[in-house]
Amino acid sequence: MAVANYHEAESRFPPPHRTDGDGHPLQSWRILLLPYIEQHELYKAVDAGEPWDGPKNGRLAGRMPKRYALHGDYKPGTTTANYLAVVGANTAWRPDKPVTYKDVKDGPSNTLLIPENRGMDVHWMEPRDLDFATMDWAVNSPRGISSKYDAPAAVFLDGTVRRLRPTIAPEVLRALVTIDGGEQVSEQGGHWELLPDGRNRPVTNP
């Protein structure tokens, strides 16, 4: 919902990171979404022109919103984000060009937006996420889409949350992440199931 609201306000999806005048990454998209998850004061405290770990912004590290951590993993002072983007030229998180709904040729219901990860140890303010070209496409690999639950979940561009089957093939997962590949991926293939409440899943890696 926050991403959709960002698109409505900015006429584009959030970029994977905020950059300086030379294009160097400064801060994560998770900071850009703060006003859309009722974190206005925290957003105002961020120095937009300073790196995420600079002298001013570094003081905000311990104020990570709870929703950036897996349910039950958050405690005061937590800084590791469990919700990452998949950054790449053909994803919804293109680093070099804005993405809008019209660019999503595969359709919002067939486009994976924000998956879970447990293992990359990404700081919530850090402009680092999963990289389409180098990530591990095996489900529940720490270097890919993974979770403490028996199967990871992901938010799709249509706003639905889905539990990804551990048996999903890497090529199907890659097809879901791209926005314009033209692949025919159907729910009938049993690759996922809708998840009304992501907290109600078996935990296999506490």
C-alpha cells in the first residue's frame, strides 16, 4: 500500500535508493517510504544529502520501524531489514530509470515487488538490496528470497501478500521479478498461495 501511495504522489515507484548529484547511492528506498508508513517525524530527521551512515543519519539507526523486520524479530535497537527489493534493469526497482505502472507489461499481479530475506544482514537505511544478476534464486537461500518461516512471503505489485512454495523453480521466480519479460506465469501452477496473515506460518529457523 505504501508503494502504491508513493506512486500516486510521485507518479513513479520509489527508486531503489536516493542518490547524490553524481549518482552515488546515499540511502535506501526504505527511508523514502517513511512518510507513507506513518513515520513523518523520522523522515524529517533524515539528512537527504548525507549518506545513510553519515554523522547525522547514523544517529537514526536504532529507530528502524517495526514493519521492516519479520514478525517477532524486532526489538528496540534492531537495525536489520528483512524486506528487500530485487534491483535490476528489468525489475520494478530499476536503478537508472523511473518505473511506473505503464512499464509493468507483465501485470501487477504477476510482478513480485518486496520479498522477505533472512541472511543478507542489510541495514534498514543502507542502499543495498538483492541484486538480480548475482542473487541466489534457490528459495530460502540466505543470499536470496528467504525467511525464518517454512516458506518465504513476498508482496506483489497488486498489493497481495503470497507465500512462495519452496519448490518454485528459479526460472519461475526470475519471471515473477521482471516487469516486462512476457512470461506466462499462472497461479494455477501452484507456485504460491495468498497469505491473509503472514504471521500464521510454521517457523523452521527461529
